[in-house]
Amino acid sequence: MSNLPRIMIAGTNSGVGKTTVTLGIMSALVRKGIRVQGFKTGPDYIDPSHHKFVTGNASRNLDTWMMSDSVCRELFERSAINSDVSVIEGVMGLYDGSIDSTGHGTSAHLAKVLKTPVILVISAKGIAQSAGAIVMGYKEFDKDINLSGVIVNNVASNSHYDCIKRSIEETCSVPVLGYLNKDKEITIPERHLGLVPSEENIGHSNLYEKLGEMVLKTIDIDGLLKAARSAGVFPDYDKSIFIDSGGALHINLAIANDNAFCFYYQDDIELFEALGAEIKYFSPLHDKCVPDDADGIFIGGGFPELNAGKLMENETMRESILDAHNNGTIIYSECGGMMYLLEKLIDCDGRSFNMCGVLSGSSRMENKRQGLGYVIAEATYDSVICKRGDTFRAHEFHWSRLLDVPDDIVFAYKTRKSNGKQSGTDGICKKNVLASYTHVHYSSNPELAKNILSTMVKTSRNKLVAERQ
């Protein structure tokens, strides 16, 4: 297999500035005419949107807790082969991941799976010589990690940086490849689910250019490229996701896509297409109705709570989704999509907004997280995605909770945390609808994608036969 130049930008902890550094490096590389492919460790939807804005290429998620090693390698190689260099952004701290103590889901594990050199981002805030001790700890914690460089963020002065650089290089034998100065103006807007997606940050697009300019001045780009090219031959894997399927399903899949519903994995979209789906994007915010020829509807997560007023005002769209449900169209929704299918959405101020009414009950936004982390879902009922007894790995991250749901509500599966601890039930199952807080990465389990598309095809054919009779 070919050599695929690649580096991982990891951090000592969350909030250390790895996203800022990653975007700055991507921007600097693009400015030098280098084709960059972005990747994100873990299930986060938002950081990849920023990668795409900077590089012009859809960023991909790789998660060693949800996916096997071979799947991670397949998804990586499939996109990386078309670029000059791949830049993988880590998640949390280098060794942080699932709570089952296996190390799966961590940046470190992914770096080993992909045999990728790691560039560690540390914060200079409040430290000097202690930087050497910090880097030494991360280097020695797992000696299988190829720690190829350090970038220092939040540097106060040149003398401050020189002190930190000496401490690291003299004690750890790891090169310091540069720094970013402390700059309050260089910040990416945040809110309850993390960073604001790039689609909403267009007015601040010069931020990416400023980051690129800063990186070119204070970070050794040639040193980063040297580290990326030192990765060597990419490891072998068994291909299992994008194999010749013949695209035999022939289905029109309508996917909600706008500022209210934007949480999708690019590899999943392409997997649906490889299986025979033609994607029909529509906007619950701006369009009048769902595409007429839709065989199935997928409404992903996002920010319906921030767009509740506009979603409520678009009555024709809400009516068309309810009509589609009444006509038997398969509807699958995750998190924000589920909130949209309920009768009402209640925001943090107690204001109530009418939603589609496909499902009975409401969702209410709270002032603290209601769910976060990896989950294992076990199906307790047959649904559009799987059969009773099936299990799959997924994740959740939400600040809302369900209210006023009927006593006889059917939940599609029970869930437990990655450490095995039971966490509850999820997946409202009603005839042709499945709506849940659980986010699925279909590339981690292609059978789920085949199931949902096959169910949509079968239902659509049955409807056509009924209409002809």
C-alpha cells in the first residue's frame, strides 16, 4: 500500500487549543498550495465542518471505539489517497476516550491504528520549565506513540517560548515545532454543543486566514511535513465498507440539511449512495415540503432549539412531514430530528414551539447536559434499523429531555454505557418511524444502513402496489 503522509494534532487536554492549531495548520498548508484532507478523532460533528471550510474537502470521522481497526483504516485510506497530506485532529486529551478503560476511542489508539506521528499541543499558560515534565509524561505513558513534535499555544512572549522550548527539547528529545501567541481575538465562537458550526461562522471566515498567517510565521511547516512524510507505509486492512454492492436498492432518500439539522457523517452519506440511494437534500427551515419522490426521510441532529421559531413558522413543511408519515413513508431521526418530530419543543426560557406532531410528547431544553458519551444499544423491538436482539455501538450528546410521552410508548432499544452500566431506553418506535437520541455512524456497522434502506424500498414498493390497486 502507498505511503500516505499524515500527522495527528493531539492535545494534553480539552481546551488546550488543538482545534485552533489544527485549523491554522490546515489553512497554512492550503495557502502553500498543498492538498489537505482533514479527519476528526471521535464522533464530533462540528469540528469537521470547520476542516471542510478551510480545506475545501469533506472531513471524515474515525472512532476506534465504534469502529474496528480495519474500518478506520479503510475510511482513512479512501479519502487520504486523494490528498498531499492528511491532518487528523484529536479528541480531548491524547489518552482520553471511552470510560471502559480499554483505551479505545482515544487519539492515542487511533494514532497507533493508523501508524501516524503525533504532534502534541500544550498550553503555555501558567507554566515554564514544567513544560518538559508534562511532555515527558505524555511521551512515556505509552512508548508505542510516535511523538514527533510539540506545538506550544498561548505563549506570552519570545522569552517565555524559549524557556519552554529548551525545557522540552533538552529533557524529552522531542522537537518543538513552533507556537501561537496568546490572542483573545483569535477565538472560534462556542455554545452548548461546542463550537459554532462553520456554516454559521461565514462572517468570521477571515479568522481561518488569520490563523494560517500566524502559523506560517511561528510554526515550522516544513518540520510538520517532514513528520507527516515519516509515517511510512500505511498498514494493511480488510476492506468491508465500500465494496461492490451494485447499488441495487434504487431509492430516493430525503435528508434534512440546513442550520437546524446538520449533523451527518460524510462517509455515511457516501455509503448510502454506494448502496443505491439517491440523496435528495431539503431544508425544514426554508423549503415548503419534503421532496415528492422521497422513499424515505432522514432527519439528523443539529440545533432545532436555536431555530424553533422558524421551524414552527414553516407550517407547510411540518404538514408535509406529517402527511408523509400518515402515508407510510419511513422516517428515521436522531436527537434534534426527534425533537422536530414531536408535538412541541420547549426552550430553556420555557417558550413552547409547535413541531411536526408525528410523535406524541415534547422535548425540553435544560441548562445542563442530559446525555453524553458512548452507548451500546440492544434492540428490544424490531425497527427500521435492526431486529430484536441486535446490538450496535453509538454515541449521544444532548441537552434536552423528553416530556409528556404516552405511557404506552414503545422504545426500540435499551442502552448501556461503554463500561457496561445500564443507562436507560431510547428510540421511540411508532409504525414507520424511529426517533432517538442515539447517533449512529453507519460505517461502523453497514448492516444498519442496508436494513434502513431496504425497509424504505420495501415500504415504497408496497405503497406503489396499493396505489395501483
